Amino acid sequence: MSCRRYFISGRVQGVFYRSSAQRYAQSLELTGWVRNLRDGRVELLACGEASVLAELEKWLEIGPEYAKVTNIEVITENPSIIPAAFEVLPTVV
């Protein structure tokens, strides 16, 4: 199992990106979380098999209907605690 942190830029807030990402990640049986950042990006941590994370990444590039993704930064993570589920966290303020 591996974990990756994603920073998604573009029109990704106010377009149901977080809830859509949560539903998609749950359908892939990934664990982790997603939240809005103050600078307008969305941050997402996902843990699972590499092939499934690759499938998530394809979706993240498109997102929900009204999103316009312009950039995704990907960082491989080794968290000390692997999340048990996939959830939406509060916006970072």
C-alpha cells in the first residue's frame, strides 16, 4: 500500500470537487481525506494500491462537471497513521 498527497489547482472550489472526490475515492476503496486550502487549491491524501491511485489521478485531472483543473502536484507520502476511511475535512484557515 502506498499513499500520495495531491495539490489540485484551478477552478476546484465551489464546484463540488471535494464531495465528488470523496465518492470516487470510496468507490475505489481508497482511504484518506480531501480539503480546501485557503489559497484556492484542494489538497487530497489517498492511500491504496499504486494501480488504484493511478486511476484516481486520472479522475483528479478532470474532476466533477464544473471543475477546471490546471495543475496537480503529487507527493509520495509515508504517513505514520493510515486513515481508516475517506473523508472530507474542514477548509484550512
